[in-house]
Amino acid sequence: MTGLLLKAATVSLMLQFICIVMAQAAEVKLLGAVGMREVMLDLGPKFERATGHTLAMTFDASGVIVRRIETGETVDVIMILRSSFERLTQAGTIAPGSVTDLASSIAAVAVRHGATKPDMSSVEAFKRMLLDARSIARPNPADGGASGVHIEQVLKRLGILDEVKAKTIAFGRPGDPEAMPGYKVAVGRADIALHQLQELLAVSGIDIVGPFPRDLQGVFMFSAGIENGAKEADAARALINFLRTPEATDVIKAKGMEPATP
């Protein structure tokens, strides 16, 4: 009888614990930049298993995200370029003190798997590569994404913006992986892809040529912030803290990004 009572008590405690966890579990709405997509697709499920919370994740270009928030979309966590937070912070949209740097990335070049890798050893070689390419895939700068804007600026600096525009294939929606530059090269729609390194590494069927030459390189810092009045502010804060753990740091590095320093 004592054994049965002990088992019953144990089961009761377990059920109480499960109920408490379920009561505390929250669905965190995340609106994140495409540049953080590969990291979050890996770390998101790990966060869910570790905390019991769930993530509802949507990805878009940083500039598009800012416009979506400004027109009234509500989420718990916003994950965009650090520089893109300025407008939202000034408007009082972001909870004070919540913006936290997570990871940085760089721009890189890729070609179809097995294709000859062009010379990018200097700025002049890089320029010649772009002029010689028959078709180029790159992000739309109008979306306000990190690499899209930077690449446009590089092309202007090199004085070849019009030439590259003439051979740039149609832009796709930033939230669609199959519209990304690397995918366009993988399926043979473009010769060269210009995009963030972590996005190119995630595409099969292409080879990374390397980062942009040092004088043309950009570094894009991505940060996370909690929306003012977020429904799940505590769970959102737990997510941001999780993304700064050693486990998260290892994943960020493996994806081709550089973790932010504490």
C-alpha cells in the first residue's frame, strides 16, 4: 500500500510540474532579418526544447521589417541590423535597454558548383569579375537589407552600377529562400551570387569564392530588441539571453557569422 501511495504521489507531482511548465510556456513572435535566418532555424528548436516556449518566426529584409513595425505590426522580438534600430528606438517602439548585439556577417561571392572560381585578389580583379560575368544575382537594395545596400554602394564606388544593373537578374522576395542569390546561381539562372556569407553557405550546389576584397568589405551587425508592450516580454528576454550562451556562440560560428562580444 505504501508503495502504491508513493507512486501516486510521484505521478501527482509530475503532473503538477507539467502543468506549471505549460502555464509558463509562451509563444514568442519573432520578426527577424534574413541574415539571421540560418542561425535561428538551428537555434530556435534548441531554445524551445530548453525552455518549453515556442517560436513563431518570420524573416524579411531589415528595411522591410522596420516599415512593417512602423505600420502597426506587433511582435515580441525584432532581430535586424543594429543601424536599423535607430528609427524604432527614436519612435519609442523598442523597450529601453533591450537592444542586444548578437552576430555580425560579411559579404561574399559564390559561383555554381564546379565552375571556375574568378580572381578576386584585388579591387581591380573584383571589378573585372563583375564586368565579365554574364549574369549576377544580388539582393534588392530597395528592401533595406544589409548586403543589398552595401553591394549597391560598392558598385557605385567602382563606377559600374549601370553595367551590373543591366545583367542583374530579377529580385525576389527576401523571405523566400528560393529567391535568394545563391539559389539563383545553383539552378543556373546567374553566373555569380553576391550575398552575405552565411546565406551562401546554406545553399547546396554552389561554391564560395571568398569574401569581398578588404577595401570593399562591409561588416553587418545584427541585434535583437523587445518591442515596447510585447505580450511575452519575459520569454522574449529569455530568447535573447539564450542567443548569447556558449551553445549559441558555437552555432553562430558554424553558420559563418561572428558572435558579438559581451
